[in-house]
Amino acid sequence: MSEDVETLKRRLPLLEYLRQHHWTGHPAGRSEFVGFCPLHEETRPSFYVNTRKDVFYCHGCGQGGDLIRFIQLSRRLSFRQSLACLDPQTTPEADPVAVIEQATAFYRQQLDQHPEAMFYLNQRGLHDRALIRELEIGYAPGGSLRRHLTEQGYSFDLLRQSGLLNVNGSDAFYQRIVFPLRQGEHIVNLYGRSIGAAFAHRFMPGTKGGLYAWEKIRHCSEVILVEGLFDYAVLRQVGFHNVTCSLGTHLNTDQLRQLCESSRTVYLAFDVDANRSGQRAAEQLAHRLGAQGIAVRRVLLPHGHDPNSFFVQGGDARQFQSFVEAALP
């Protein structure tokens, strides 16, 4: 592998690559060029390229390395993906998980660039920036993901097969807050929550995986189970750390198994809506869990509320804790 990498770098020297991508450098010695850093904004040139060693170093941001390292930093790619940019016989599709990871990273970058996205999160009661980063929440403005990923070498067919593009070849997620759903180290799906009425909330094709963020609480003796990701987020924000989310009222086989893998008490904090669909689902789930020997309590919120709306409309952690303590079997 090391010989292959060196061959790739010899085929395309760093300075030539930079010039192909519109970097302008001026001589700064026998074998050095200096110019503005492509990796960050600056007012004085501090980015040096040593043509003898075929490496770069920026005195402004402190980054340095060879051509592969520059591609990793400038395009936010893995080592393997960076090689694929230089070797036409290597393709990012060799790592099928990578395209979803790259889409997630792109969506995260978009969140701060679109005020309407942060406005929507604040409307939904979510304002803790550290928690937003922890949950890897992003924003899909629509119309830009396809170009971003194809520029990194991912094929149109792969993007469509993964569900990131629809049948027409357009971005599948448009004007949606995006939550990545992880199972262990890998993202198994993305959930897009529309910020307006024009687009439905949706998952990408495939499984939604197990319970959300289950690894963080799997050893808790008491677990609060909610329906939606915003329910989860606001409870985490006010200090409830034994929370998980089923991404809907109907648990799949993996989610049910996770709740039943050890003895615990499960508090069901489902929606209390006018048609009682949330409460009927809670009653049915309580029966299923009880049959497996799991203690279940149903948390009764004020009529018309779910955990998210309860906090958005002025509820606090102490009040919610009182509902948990008064939960019915």
C-alpha cells in the first residue's frame, strides 16, 4: 500500500495539484512557494509548499503534510477517500457507509449557514448548542448535496441507491432538520424533519435501527421511552439522561429486545393526543413488555401534549419529574 501511495503522489506533485485548484503561490526560497492558505481565511500569506519534500505547512492554522493530507483536510475525506480522488481505479464506493457519513457531515455544516434551521430548532425548544453537536443534528437545504458528493467522487447511482437522491435525481431531503440514527459506530439511517408544511417528515429507505442512543442508557434500571426525537432532545436538554426514543409508537423486533434484555422499569411518555392514538399505543406496548416480565409505567402528560410541546409551552423538569413519579402501571 505504501508503494502505491508514493506512486500516486509522484504522479501528481502537491504544487501542481494546488495550481490545478486555483492556488497562487509566489517563490519564497530555492524550493518553496508561499500564498494564502486554502484551509482557512487569512489576510497575510502563511501557506508554504516545499517542492523538494513535496509537503505543505501553514503557519496560520498549523496544518501540514503531504498531498493526501491536504485532500483530507480541504475536502473532509477519509484517507481511503482521498486516495480515490487521485487513483481512478479506487472509488469511495468501496466503503458503502462513507457516503452516508459524508452526507451527515455536510448537513451539519449547513445548520449554522441557514438561519431558518436554527430558528426552527429554537421554536421546538432546542437551543443547547453542545447537545445539538452531540446529536449531530444538521440541516438539508435541498439542491446542494448531490453536487457536493459527486465532486468527492461518489457516483450518481450510489447516491440514488442509498436514498440520498430521489427517483428524479434530486436531493431526497429538502428543507429538513436531519438526525443521523446510529447503531454502534455506524449510521444506519437518516431522519428528516420538515421545517414547513410542504414536505413530509421521512426516513431514508431501510431500517430505522434500534432504540435511539441506546448504548448510553442500556444499563439504566429505569428508562423513559418517548416517541419522537424532539421529545428526546428536550428531555436531555433539561437533565434527563435515562431517555431513549422509539421513532414512532410501534417498536420493531430489535427495539423490543433491547428493552427486555435486562430487568428494568420502563416509563412510557407517549403523546396524549385527542384521538388517543398515543395512549392506545402505550397501553399495547405496556402489555407486550409486561408479558416479558418488564415493569411498565405510563406517564400521563396534560391533555394535548407530548414531552416536546410540554416544555415548549413553559413546562419544567420538576413538573415533568412529578408526572414520572405519578405514572400509572
